[in-house]
Amino acid sequence: MDRYYRFSQKAEKFTQEEVELILQEVREIPGLKETEIIKDGEGYMYLGVCVEPDKLSEVMTKIVNICSRISKCEISFAGVKEQFCR
């Protein structure tokens, strides 16, 4: 499963420490295979996740809470990207 979620704020609103902390905490979630944060040409950041299929709801609930607590922003589903999972 490979999905991308867009942060509600542009990348310029985040500190490097916030981005690193989000990734650190997200990577500790059981059921998550891979994750990355990328930035598009318009300045938005996306969180890419590869999750065990039966853990999606549980993992995404935790990710939403982590993003809200650390950066005070929301994430929303942006789409699926092939070949993200290895």
C-alpha cells in the first residue's frame, strides 16, 4: 500500500526540527513499512507511507495525531504513488 497525504500548511511554515520529529515519531509506529516527506513545486509537503494493509486505519490515526501535535496542522489524502513500496 502506497499513499501520499498533503500537509495543510506549506513547507515554509515548518521548521527542520518539526519535519525531523514527525518522521522520527512516524517511523516508530508498528505496521508502517516505509515513510518519506517530499515537497512539490508549489511548496506543499507530502507524507508518503507504505503500511501493512490490515493496519492502515490504526497507523493513519496515529500519524494524524502526531502531525497535529507537532506542527498544529492537518493532513489529507492526496493520492497513490506506484513503486513507493519496495
